[in-house]
Amino acid sequence: MENRTGPGQRDQRLKDAYPDLVAEITELLRASQPGDPLADSIVDLPFYGVCSCSPTCEILLTKPSPVVAPWIVVLEREGEAVFFLGIDQSQATVSSVEVLDGRDLTGCLSLSS
């Protein structure tokens, strides 16, 4: 996948496109896995867009596709799964975020902003 930023443009971050989502994921990670450094890494994740495998796909890419995520972290709110975090082979980096709670993902910032 080619680089989506041109000269003089900053890299797009997930927190720039979805600040509330990043805050919620960080909060849920800290609550479910206290002390896990993965929670601190969420704020700095790059954003490569929404997966284009289908019009209804709810996966946010934090690595260029194709995403390989052999590990999954399930984050729950009130006993219901709201996010699946795809974790890469290093078990230290989130490669994708699947949003399960039906929230609207169309309001994100453009990758070219």
C-alpha cells in the first residue's frame, strides 16, 4: 500500500479521526488490563482508513492492509463486546480495530487533511 501522505502533510492518526473512540478504547483497556502498555499505545496509532472489503465493514486499519492479526483482544462494556483489537505478531501493536457497537464511522477526517 502506498503512503497516503504527501510532502508537508502530517501522518494521519486514529485519534485525529476518532478522538472519542480512542479515548474509550484506552479507558476500556486500562480497566480490563491494568498496567498493560498497549493502552498507552492507542493514542499514537496511525490510521490507514476503514477496511474496504465490504461496504458494511467496521474495521479501522492501523497498519497498511492486508492486516495480519494473529491475536485478538476483546473489549467489553457492560458485558457486551464493543471492540475487537487485532494485535500483530509482536503482541505489542494494534493492527486493526473492529467496532462492534454499531456507531457511525462515516464522520472521520479525510486522510488527506
